[in-house]
Amino acid sequence: MVPEKEIVSSKDICIRTKQHKWPILAFICGVVLTLTIVVPLMVSRPPSSQKDDKTDYACSLRFDRKSTHSLLFLSDDNTVMANSFSEETPNAVIHPEQLNTYKGTIGDKWLTNTSKIYFEINFSYEILSSFMNNSNNLVVEVGVTSRKEIDNNFYAGNIGWSFLIHNCFSYICLTAMSMMSNIREQIKVMSLVNTAGTAATGRLGFFINMNRREFSIIDKDTLKILYTLKKVESADQLCLAFAIYNPELVEAKLEIMYSYDFTSLPIINVIA
């Protein structure tokens, strides 16, 4: 004879089902969602070894060591440049071909009439001594300029096209500059103050499209093109220029993060 406590009537099952209807439905829905969402995602996820399309166009842009000014320091792999000695940038440069007037260096890849080069720069700076208001003290520069004329000027934008981080009145700003085209336009505030202890870091993208004679700067925070300098052309050989200024006032660093050569692609502009 079956014990009474083990006998469960169909009525009892129905009552218990009604009492626990919502927890049961929630459980069923959870199972269905897992099967319809999580499993397909796992199946469709590409293998970790699959390459990003852009890697087919990756290029190894570096700072040109032999051209680097004697006041600057490079990392062992020539991807980081600073105006102070550190464990990351231990290498000062003494070379007969180094720049003497321009406080920077050039990129190790020449630009041609068809070049389409995209690269990203990590920048950082810390102000050591407060800038004077209304001064135009320079911090860093990224530009395109004549290789022949670069060392006749303190900044590339004077005889080329550049983007400068520098002191603007009582704050630090980013400016697009090309004296040949009479362009000097502030495009972004980088720090609200210019006093000692002020520090900032960030990443900017740059795209040179020589087919269109354009040099663009891209805000990596918003993925928007901040500014495009036009009419980038010269009878001279053009090169990329990078500079870091005023080591007595500011400690600064530039690092090349990524670079791509899209010359073979029929593209107009990129935001990577």
C-alpha cells in the first residue's frame, strides 16, 4: 500500500501550478531567451584569430631617429618621443643629420602624390611652470611640411600644415595652422587652465589624403573630424613632422599608436 504522504492528486498539481505560475513562466522565458540570443551569438562570433580588415593595410610608422633634435628622447622602438628622459624614453640622439632648429623630428615614411596615411597619436603633458596669460607657448605639434625647409622654422605650420597644442590666453587649446593659407583657427580646448600641475592625456587621429590634398585631424572621443587643412601640396618632398616644445615649462610626450597605409584604396576619408 502506498503511503498517504506520497499520493499527490491531479487537483493538487493544478493548485500548485496556479500558485507558482509566474515563477514558472519566468523560468521558461529565461530558457527561451538563452536559446534564441546567447547561443546564436556564440555561434556567430568570429574566431579570435580572425584578422581585422585594417590589419591588411597596417604600416609601421615611426619617428625618424637620425633626424630627432638633441633635446628630445626616444623609446627603443622609435614610437614614443618626449622632451624628458625616462625609463620609457631613455635615448637621446646625437647624429650629424639631426634637426637643429625645429624641436622635433620627421616620420620615417615619405609622402607621395597618392599617399593616404592614417595614424593615431597618444599625447600627454603636464605643466611644470605656469604659462603667462596671453603667451603663445607651444606644447606639441603634428604636421605635414617640406623636408627641405623644416629645419629653417620653429614649427611646421609656418611653411606647411599643422595641428598645435599650445597656450591660448589662460587655457590650453588645439589649433589648426597653415601660414601659407593664412589659417590659424582654434578648434578645441584641451585644458581649462594653464597653471603648474595641469595635466592632460588624449588620443587624436590624423589622415593625410594626398589625392585630395587634405590633412584631417579626428577627435577619437567623438569620432568626428575636427578640422581639415586643404591645398596640401608642394614642389618639395613632403614629410610628417612631430615636435615637442618648452621642456622648462611643460613635460610632454607623443606616442604613435597605430598607422595604416590606405593608398591602394579608393577612399575619401576615414574615421578608424
